[in-house]
Amino acid sequence: MRIIVIMLIACFVILQSCKKGDKNGFQPQKPDTTGVNNGVGVSTFSNPIISANKDVSDPEIFKGGNLFYMIHPNNNTYKMYSSPDLITWTAKPVCFTKTNGSFWSAGSFKYSGTYNLYYTHVLGSDNRTIGVATSSSPEGPYTDANATLIVKKDANNNFIPVIDPSVFKDPVSDKVYLYYAKYVGTGTSPELRCVELNSDGLSTISGTDKKILSITQAWENINIEHPMVYYAPNADANHKYYMLYNGSGGALARYAIGYAYSSSPDGPFTKATEGTATGSNPLVQQNQTRGIYGPGAPNTVVDDAGKRWMIYRIKTTAGESWSDRAICVDEIFKNGNDQLICTPSKGIAQSKPYFK
């Protein structure tokens, strides 16, 4: 019996040593979770996540299965990347093409088992229209379902340009809305508009198309575009719906992202106050010290830890150019006053979004 007791005591001492480390201070080895940049399996990243030499212009992000997808225009095609974590991206084949014209920024929406791609089709300086193509796979190929979803003309049958579609399904009402920009690049002051779609997202509902924002703040001067809306269930009643959008010109360093808020997905929206105080417009703007210029084309995704991340493009040079756009990811959150906060970063290590 004495021998058994001694053996039990010895086992207990050994187990405690394994838990706490031995007398020389050695500890059990733990997995190394330290990351250096954007690789798979690391815990940190730094912006940009896609460099300017990849020629990714204005991104659209959506979820398909276990992956995120990024669609971006490239002449008369839409190219695509996929990612498990918003940080590490893999190029995919072209997902949609047309034989004429070119594409600008896109939007997306999933209805049942069908993926909808909303595209801006450019056939001339004013002949810019919005169509929708569909696919049973998030990676495509996509085929036209309604090439004339949004087409605007004046009294003389001349085209009025419409661009930058973005689709949002309201979790409260289950209604589907499409947001877009009108009059961009014309002599008429641009405006942001909203129209309700039928449940499958392939057609508009008559009588629901209306203006929701126009240029009223100095930083927006030239254009107002790239609208997108998300729902904030924990905000107060007047801030349940946030709209992110762009102001100024897309090739300029002063191009910036602003925001507005509303109690309803179709407005009226109230802009954040213009200024330099916390939570003011513009929300994200150039930072010459960090080499960040012209942030735009905002998307947001909530990770499995409940953090919301903004995926957007920046310019990497201060000059007027379309060929210097890179993709960045930064956390966006609301403070106790329901004001939005997002600090753009470049070359600074930060924790990756968390996905199980």
C-alpha cells in the first residue's frame, strides 16, 4: 500500500510540473499565432491587402458558401477574387462579360439559390445603365436576366447616366432595395436614389424610385456616388440604417467616404455633420502622412466576433489617376452617440477579422 501511495504522489508532482513548467522555467510549447502580414494561418495583417499593381478598382464584396467574393470591373469583364477571411485573396476566372461597352462598379444579392450581379454598363458618356445577371454559383458564369433594370432618359430621349448599384434586404420588413447614383458626370448635380425591387431582385416596383441624398457638404463637391446601406439593430431608432457613400471625384486624392443615417431603409437620411470632430463627415479621407489617398467604394462585413469591417479602395498616389487603386480593410464601429468611427490604416499590423 505504501508503494502505491508513493507512486500516486509522484504522478501528481509530474502532472503539476507539466502544467506549470519545470524548475528551470521551461513551459509547454504553445502554437505560434504571430503573423507578419497577409498569409493564411497568421493572426495579423497590414493594409493594403491587395496592392495597386493587381489593378483591382472598385470592389463589391458578398458571401457565397464558406467564402467571401470580391467582384471588380475590368474593361468589358468583371473579375473575381475569393477569400476565407477578407484578408487572403485568390484570383478566380472572369465571371461576367459583354461584347460591347465596359463595366463600372457592381452590386450583389442572393435570392434563394440564385446569385444576382448588378452591373453598371457604360456605352457612352451619358449612356450608363444598370442591369442584372444571375448564376447558380457565386463564381459564375453569370448570364443576363434584365439588362435594362435601371435606364433613365430625359424628355428628349437622351440617356441620363445611372451608376454604382448596391442592394440591401431589410431584415425588419424583408423588402429589397437598390441604391444607385444618378447624373454623375453631367451638368446636373448628382444625387443618390433608392428603388424597391421585387423579392427575386430582378425587377423594380413601380412608384418606389426616389431621391434620398444630394450634394450639400463642401467635401462632396463634384460627385456623390457609391451608396451602400446596412442595418444596426443596437442603434437608437433614428440610426437603425446607416448609408456609406462617396463624395468628390474618384481619381482625386480628396475623394472620401461619408455617412448618413435613418430610421428607414428608404430614408429620409440625415448626413453626419461636416467637420473635423469625432464622428463627422467625411468619415474616411486622405491621410498624406500615411500615404492614403482617395478612399472609396465601401463595403462592410460583420465577423464572427461581432466586429464590422469596412472593405474599400484607396489611391496610393496623390496625383489624379485611375491606375493606383489598392484594397484595404479596417474596423468600422459606432460610438456611444451612434456616430460612426473608422481609422484608415496602411502598413500597420492589426488583428485579422475573426471567422470560425
